[in-house]
Amino acid sequence: LTATNEVENYPGFDEVISGFELMDKMQSHALKMGAVLIDDIITDVDFSKSPLVLMGDNGDEYHVDAVIIATGAKARWLEIESEAKYKGRGISACATCDGFFFKNKEVAVIGGGSKALEEAMHLANICSKVNLIHRRDEFRGEKVLQEKVMQNPKITIHYDSVVDEFLGQENPTKLNAIRLKNVKNGSLNEIKVDGAFVAIGSTPNTSVFKGHIELDENGFIKTEGKRTLTNVKGVFSAGDVQDPIYCQAIVAAGSGCMSALDVQEYLMHLK
């Protein structure tokens, strides 16, 4: 969240706040309540014994009774050069977070799964027109969503198309067009847009935990039902690292509270 320029949907902040500022306030609050902050990067873990062991990048080992894994997930990007230039300047990975900034404007959604279809429908309620760009000739998302998208007069679908380049203006840097390439015949087509939303999924930050904890087929941590317990005793998980569906700061914060309560109960029985 520290890399998010503007957050406008976190309860209690009716004025737009930067992700960095919001996280700084949360950190200050945690420290005020007695939390101890250690600057380190965990490079390996051993969950096979008790206490649990975490190995830090600086050579330190941490022996603990319980762990909450809240390492988050990062949005997948197209990884083309012009994309980086316009990130936060017209390009976003979250329509729910940033869609309001493009009210009554023309935008694009890139992707073909359920997430992309949902984002297109969401933006169609806000924007004047939505261009849905998909590299195949049929969608992978839910059939019900496909039907809704196809029936929406504000959504134009560009099949068999990929982003060749994002285009825009300088001073200030701002996206204003996308050049599309047809994957079947190689033809190029330019569309005018004020914003673009990349909706091709997210990657959870779980590489260090592979082989130590149960993950799903996409690498997200599996938790028990509505609780935050994992398959390893004493290990809990909260936030986007175990939630591939909602991906919202307020949801992650709520699951963080759930984890804290689950850990409290676990430690009480442990003692």
C-alpha cells in the first residue's frame, strides 16, 4: 500500500490520503500501543519445530510461539516499458480504488478473467465508455459476467488484442491513448483513453514459505474456513497473501484483527 499514490476508500479518511501516509499512521499507532518494530527481511523459516524459527537477512534468528504471515500480494503487470512511465499517471491495477478519478471519462481494462470482467462492469457505472482488451477470442471469466459485459452498451470489447504501447503527454506526464496490436494479423489500432486498468491477477509474496506451509495452486496461503489458521500449528495468515478475491486495504486490516484474536486464543491455550 505504501506504493499507492492516493487512497480514497479507507473508512475514517474522507479526504484523499497517500498509501504511504496511511501506513505511517498505522505504524505509529502500533508502536504507541507497545509493538516492537524490527527492520529485517525473512529469508527462510523452519515451521517443523516449536518454537517456530524465522531466519533474517541480517543473520539473526527469531524463535517465536506464533507467526502471522501478512506479506501481501503484488499486482501482475504487463511489463512493457511504457507501462512503468504511466503507473499512477493514468494506469492502475485497481478499479475499485481508482475508478472514481475517471468519472465520466473513457477508460480501458486489460484482461479476460473474472477480475477483468468485474472491473469493466464496475467502471461502466462510473465512466462514459469502457474498452475491454483481451488477447484471446473468448473470455475465461464466469459465464454470467461474460453475458453482462456483452450486454452493456458502455463496454466495447477488443478481442485478439494486446497492448503494444501506452501513449501520453509530457509535463505533466499523463496517459491519453493505447496502441493495440492484433495477435492474429499484427495490425495496429490506437484508442483514446484517460485511464487504463491492468486486471491480469496478482502474485502473493509467499516464495519464502513454499514447502513450509500449504498454498493453493496460485501460491496464496490456505486458511481454515473463515478463520486465519493455516495447516501449521502456530502459524496464521492475514491480508492479500491469503485473499485472492477482495484485495482491499480495509478487508486486509479486518483480517489482521482476526489473526490477532486467533493468535491470542492460541497462546492462551498454549500456556
